[in-house]
Amino acid sequence: GNSVTQMEGPVTLSEEAFLTINCTYTATGYPSLFWYVQYPGEGLQLLLKATKADDKGSNKGFEATYRKETTSFHLEKGSVQVSDSAVYFCALRGGNEKLTFGTGTRLTIIP
Amino acid sequence: DSGVTQTPKHLITATGQRVTLRCSPRSGDLSVYWYQQSLDQGLQFLIQYYNGEERAKGNILERFSAQQFPDLHSELNLSSLELGDSALYFCASSVDPAGFSSYNEQFFGPGTRLTVL
């Protein structure tokens, strides 16, 4: 079945540092890949997505590229802010429509 | 605001009890999904409905059931509650027009936090 392996957290960075959160997946066929973010006390919000190989999703300074050859979808941001502190989930969606999530990575940015 | 609403926001109940969680999808969305987020299991898919019919089932316990009504709102019923059912329950919705569903974004509600004492 489908699965997502996500970098263990928590991750603590200083403001303006470079962020990478690793995500790799196992899936049959050609899944769509997503990063969701969960701010404290809130629900999940879609951060970015990519629907086919070599697509790059981007939003709010975050980027992730769908790499089929390495089955990866790593999340990156060049300069993080305190407001980026949240839990980040990598997810995939295959033909059966449901989302399969990674375990989540808690990110804390200190000023 | 995703447009998906869930009630109640918090629910505290005792073991052995039964509760109902409610979800109203975004206007125009035909498909509703339920997910459970717990500390030990992470985020897991429970069940999906499309236009009133069950479409897919995930790791949903037999003590749990759901339905989608003609107005497209959905309810998740949890019975014979156990301590381990304490979790955040999310509802999501997507358009999912018939015959094309692989890439439609799922919009999540704020969740219902269930605490079983």
C-alpha cells in the first residue's frame, strides 16, 4: 500500500535559517503529493502540491519538487520566520482518493 | 477559513458513551472524508462518502459509523467509547465530480477534539 516517511522532529531553527524537511514516499502508479501545515489549535491547511514528476509546488516562500527517481518531495524554505512555527505533514493521494499522511514534523522558529 | 465547518469544537465524555460529530462540507463539494489524528497513530483516514454513498473505507473501527445526508452534511458516530478514542477528528471535503477525482484538493475543517475520560 501507499506510505509516506517523513523526517522526525521536532526541528528548531533560528529566524532566517534555511529549512529542509525530508519526505519520501512509496506508492503504486502516479500519486499527487502534498504538504499540509497545521498551526497551533487549527486544522490542516494545504501549503503546496505537485501532481506529476518534476512539478514544483510553491507557496509562501516554501517549495517542494516531485522527484520520481528518488520518490521524494522535500520541503524547503530559504529564510524561515517565527510565524512558520507549526506542524508540517507530507501526504500523497493516489487513485483511491484518500490522503496518506506522514507522521508530521513540528517546526519551531526562535527569534 | 476553508469553508468546512465541524461541530462541536470540543467534546468531553466518558467511556462507554456514544457521540456524534458533524461536518458541513464546502458549498458544492460532493465528497466528505473523515480523518483521526491521535498521538500514537498520527493522521489516519477513516472513511469517505461521495454524494451520499460510502466510497472508501480506511482504518475505521466497527464501533464507528458515518453517513452523508441528502444536504451533503456528514455525521461520524462513535460508540462504546474507549480512552484510546481520544483524538482530534477532522472532516475534509472536495469537489470530486463523477469520473474525475485523482487530483482534487481536500479542504479540511478545524476539527473536533474528543476527550474520553
